[in-house]
Amino acid sequence: MRILMTFLCLSFSAGLFAQQTFIAHRGASYLAPENTVASANLAWELNADAVEIDVYLTKDNRVMVMHDKSTKRTSGGKTDFVMKDTPSSVLRGTEVGSWKGEKYAGEKIPFISEVIETVPKGKDLVVEIKCGSEVLPFLKKEIEKSGKLEQMIFICFGWETILDTKKEFPNNACYWLSSTKQGLREKMKDAAHAGLEGVNLSYRIIDEEVMQMAKEFNLEVLTWTVDDPEVAKRLTSLGVTAITTNRPQWLKKEMGM
């Protein structure tokens, strides 16, 4: 079984892990332009266990990789196309690399297929769905074409969307994202009932109480976005399974791993 899935599927009764799992946030985004092929490739070079990306469905039903609703920030203000309202051909004309340095000038908004193609054997791609369930049929088609279905993990803030994702991908790990403790116990209960593998929480809300709730419902806990070694050590000691970070190689080194 692949490294990340081995970690994610172990129960809390197995105790703390000897080694932590590191997910590169939007690729190696500390060094390279986020959510690009360059960022994904650099993350693999830096030996990340997994890469996390964000996806939207475009106006012409293509699945493209972008965190924001529009292109304004990562294009350096040169364009302001709303992802869901814009055809992929127009979005492909938007340059999203030079804001991170001249060496990345010319980087385009990738199709998800291009990022999936970078995923090495034994590694995983964590796909955050930024839109709604309308993307799922098109996402499934692209993933099935790639032959890398088993290397996909899904996360989402949208409750109904993550439930729909689990139905569409029943054999893949799915995690609900949250940054608040409010209503968390009830949501954990519902997540367990729905067959989700766990929750992916902001590191700021994770404490012993939260971990105890997760243990009660036999849910894994992932976290984002951690670039502080002391915070990472605290979360690891609490039993957090995987840490999403902008600096995977550096954070591993700082933690002595």
C-alpha cells in the first residue's frame, strides 16, 4: 500500500507515527508559483509525500488548477477572469508564474490532467474542490483517463460537495475541511456516518479536545497550513496524521526527519 494511504488508514489505537507525512501546499509554493506544473514538479524533487492542489470547473467544463475564484492575484493583476465564467482557452492565455520570479515567467494555469501527469509512483495528489459538485463528472473522467485513480485524495470545505465526492469516489480517501470548532463534534459524527476518512482542520483549532473527539468517531485528522517546526511537532505529538506545508523539505529537516 502506498506510503500516504498507509498512514491515513491506520487507527488511533496504533499509537503515534514514527514518521510524519508532509503534503506540499499548492505544490512547493514557498519557492515556486502556487498551483502550477512547476510547483508540483519542485515538490516531488523536494521529496514531498503528496502535493495538494485546488480545482475549479471552467465555463466550458474543463477542470483547471487555481486557488482563487479569479485570476487577479496570481496573474499579478494583469487579468481578472472569474474561473467559472471563463472558457479554458482564455484562462490558458493567463500567465501566472512571473509574480514569483522571472525564472517562472510563462507558467500557465494548468489543466488537472497536467498536474496528475507529474505524480510519481508511490506518491499522492490531494485535490481540493473549490467549486461545487458540478465538477465531479468531469473530474472523474480526467482521473480515470490518467490511470492514477488510486493516487487521488479529496478534500473540500463544502459539506454536500465532499459527501457527493465520497459517493463518486467510494474507494478514495475524502476529508472535510474546517477552520472552526463551532459544531465540530456534530460534523465529525456526521462525517463518520457518511464514511469519510477524517477531517482536515486549521492547525489553530487543533488541541487535545479536538483529537479526543476524532478518536471517539475513529476519524483521522489532517492539518493546514504549517510552516513552523514547533507547531508541527506539537501537532505530531497530538496524533495528527499529515501536515500540509508550503515548505515540505525544510520543515522535515527542521523537525529532524
